[in-house]
Amino acid sequence: MNWSLSPDWPGNFWLRLIIIAVVIIAYVMSSVIMFIWMERRVIARFQSRLGPNRAGPFGLLQAFADTVKILTKEDIIPTLADKLLFWIAPAIAFVPTLMIMAVIPLMNGLQLADLNVGVLYIAAVSAIASIGVFLSGMAGNNKYSLVGAIREIAQLISFEIPMVLAIAGLVIASGSMSVSGIIEAQNIPFILVQPLGFMIFIVAILAEINRTPFDLVEADSELTCGFNTEYSGMKFALLYLTEYSEAVVGSALIATFFLGGWRGPLLPGILWFAIKMFASFMFILWLRGTLPRLRIDQSMRLAWKGLLPLAFVNLFIIGLKSVFLPDLSLWISVPAYILISLILVMLWAMFMRKERQSFGG
Amino acid sequence: MGMNIAFWVLAATATAGALMVVSMRSLFRAALGLILCFLSIAGLFITLTAEYLGIVQILIYVGAIAVLIIMSIVLTRDIEHSNVPSPYKLPAVLGALSFIGVAIWAILNTKWDNSTGMAFLPISPKTLHTESIGQMLFGQDSLVLAVEIAALLILVAVIGAISVAKEK
């Protein structure tokens, strides 16, 4: 069965754009609600608790109850805050996450814009979101928020490079910079073809969307709540929404770049995409349930001494393969590259451990 | 029609951002004005079908350079709220005016012909803009030597910066 949206479906250019935009926004918002529910219940499971289970069946309505509570709270602006920036920062943080979803196809053809530089667009727009988070930390005029904000920028600069290098490997393998071109090239998902790239990408994306173990930006035990300490009421709700829609976008990017996006047998594309996205988020939650938070110097060392050289090696190997052995059978290249990746990761882990011992920390 | 509206909106925001950069008391807000200006110029590139240039403008200027400027403002003491007036007001005005004069003269005296720019490209203008940039930089009979020399220059600059910033 062929589930796809033809490129001229309702007949009107503007109508198509409006309908797809509404679908994407609704998709992101409902995924955010599901993610919040999932996070609370799954993490509760990991910690042998029950989690929210009173509002609605299985606590499904908890997010709505929280929203009503948060919107009726008093909206406080600190006296010494930069008022304009304090107002505008949550919006600057939120809008780019929706902008990224514009180039990600939810199913075959259900995509707002098939840019031929889609991958670069994703990298560029995600930087704007980080500037929004940074501004919200700056504007509150609070030392804890400022430290959180500076950490955000430090992580942005450090983890952006390995992330883009990991995506560059995909661009080489698929021969296209557009997101739908990359999905088109995944006859088998890129997680098997480029396992090392997948590992680098998932660590970098965790840092970009500030999930544990890289949630140093809001580190509640040391910075009270980091960049959003001073926020309350509706503006806090918007920042909270930003955090989860970044998680949606991060999971969607993992699903699109490495798990084959909407492609899959039998079921319609949008369902496959959702399954893959929720599976990626489950993996992120699993990491959160397992790993403690890194210190900022550990996080920086991981980015510059661990991920960056590894990303260059990954790109180099993929480049060599696509220049000298472009027709190598997948039956040979996939196991070989998985083996190479495992050896490289172990080597790097040994190197990092030795280095940590020599620093004594 | 739509393109005209887009052009005027983007041009107005770019000018407003540029005015913010020079007129804001707080350096931090001036840096934000710079980001606004960069973003609108990226939008202008995209309306001219140079989407690669536009995206790279956002990636490099907003994602890297503006962030660097903001970081240096945040990390410099006593600079955030006091934009120190310069003693060289007259030379600055003269310099700005002469630059505007040269820029206007250059804009008015250039022949803005759509086709000549495209004829310079090695492949037909029908193909994708990104692809033609790639062909020009790395393809047959291309500027690959210049690209490599630029890469070497950047490497030299990075090593120089490290040696300057290294603690003695």
C-alpha cells in the first residue's frame, strides 16, 4: 500500500502550506504532552515509584492539570531584570524548535519545505534556540541563571561541531543535503551503516537539547533551576514547553537521520515516524534513568577531546569508503564498520580514562 | 508582489537592527540588534534564491560570531551597561560619511544585470545554486587551490591565536 501525500494535494499552494503547518504544530504539541506524561511515568518506574496516576486514566490528563495550574499563577518579573529581554526570550527559544520541524517529513510528502540545504538549516536554526535560552538566563539578572546561560553557550559551541560532522557523514553517504534525500537513501537505516556517527550524534544531540547527563544548564541541585530560575507563570510554561519540544525535535532528528524516518513496511508513514520518535525518546529517558549528571569540565572534555576527534575519524573513514569502495556490498561493509566503531570507541574510552587519571579528577 | 513585500519587510528589519547596533546604550542589546540584522540579511539572500548563502549566513554569523560577541560582552567586566563614548567623534563622522559616499557611488555606478552574474557559473543557472557553488569550489577546473590556501590561512590564524592566548 502506498501512503503518501502528493506534492500538489489540495491544489492550492497557500492552502497546502497552511494545512501542513497546522498539522506540524498539532503534532509537536500532542507529542509534547505525551512526552511529559511518558517522562514522568517512565522515570517513576525506573525509580520504583508510581508517578502521576490520579488525573484521568493512567494519569494521562496530568499535563493538562499542570498547565491550568501554571497559567493561573502570578507572573513575576524581577525588579532588576531587563524587562524587554525577559519578555521576549522564551519566545525566541521556542520558535526555532518549531522551525526545525518544518523540514522534517512526518510521512512521505507531509513536509512544509523540502529545502535542498535542509541539513544546514537544521544546524543553523538550532543555534538560534540556544540564543533564546541564553537570553532567558541573562535577562533575569540572577547569578544562578547567568551561570546556566553561560553553560548553555559553552555546550552550544562545543557540541555543535561533532553534531554537524556526524551529519556530514550522512550527507556523504546519501549524496544529498535535503532531509527527504537522506531518508530516500536509507534503504537500510543509517544506524547500521554508520554506527559511530549515530553514537556521536546521539551524545551531541543530548547536549544540544539539555537532557541528562548534560542538563548542566538547569542542574537543579547546584543552580536551583539554572536559566529559568526567575521565570514563573505563563513564561515559565513557555520555557517548559520549549524544553520538551526540543526533546521532540531531538527524537525526530534521531528518527529521521538514523532510523529511516517515515519509511517502514505495512503501517502508514506517519505512524512509523511516531513509533521511531517515541523509541528514540524512550532511549533518552533510559539514559536519564541510568546516568548521573556530568560536571561542566567533564562535559567540555568529552566534547573537545572525545567526540570531536572521533567525529573527524568517522568522517574520514566514511569519505575513504565512498571514494575508494563505493560499490562494497552491505553484507561486508556493515559488520566491518560496526567492528571498527566498537574498536574506536573502546580505544577512546581507554584514552579518556588515562587522561582523567593524569588530571586526577 | 510577494517578493516585494518580503524585500521591504526584511530591508526594514535589517536597517532597524543596524540602527539598534549603533544607538543602544547597553552593549548587550546592541549585540542582539546585530543578530536581528544578520537574520534579515539571511532572509534577503533567500529571497534572491541564494538559500545556501542565507543558511550559511545564519550558521556562521548568528550561530558563531554573534554568540562569540555576546560571550565576550558577558565575560568583560563593567562593559555591559556602560557604552563608553569615544573621544574621536569628528574623525568617526568623517569616516562614516566618506564610506557611505563610496558605497552609494559604487551602487549607483554598477551595472546591475541579472544574466552576467549567472554566466560566470560553470553550469547552467537551471541547476541548484548549492550544487553550482560546490562545482565551482571543488569540481573540474575549480578554485580548489584557493580553498585549500584559505584553509591553511585559518589554521595559521588558529595556531597564532592559541600561542598568543597561552598562559606564560
